[in-house]
Amino acid sequence: MFPGTIKILAKVKSLKQIVNDPTWQALRKSFIGTWQEQPAANVKRLRDYLGENPNYAKLRRVLNYVTGSGFRSKTITHPSIDSLRESVKKKLDQLRSK
């Protein structure tokens, strides 16, 4: 386990609790049926949602989303998605190492 993970896990008990956020749910639902036509615009909206210094919950929401079945199966692909995924992973690693 990464250092600091226990502190983070103590704050956020489950992924279900993490994604239980009305703003996130509205954003996520707005993406339905749009990834094939506007992947770069959707990634921009995800980056805007994260902001400059995203908290753990926002990072986990986005990482969970962009590693979902549509992305894993390569049904949804775009270089900007790959870039976002790596960026979020890196920021999560930085938070975990604190």
C-alpha cells in the first residue's frame, strides 16, 4: 500500500461514496453518446471539472470513469483520453506519496 493511502481511505470509504456527487453525476450523464463525435471536447470538460489542484475524490471519479469498460475495450479512444488518464494517475500517485 502506498504511504498515506490509509489516511485517504479513512476519509473516503468506498467508490460508491466517491461518485455520489450531483455535479459529477450530471457531468457523467452529459457524456452519454458524445464520445465518438467529440472526444477532445469531453476531455476538456473533464479537465475543467478537475481544475488546477483537484482533490482525491475528483481524481478518483475521473480515473474510474476513463478506465471504464468503453475505454478499456477501446470502443472509446483518443490521444487526449490517454493523456488525461496518465495525468490523473500521476496526480493520484503524488497525493498518495504525501
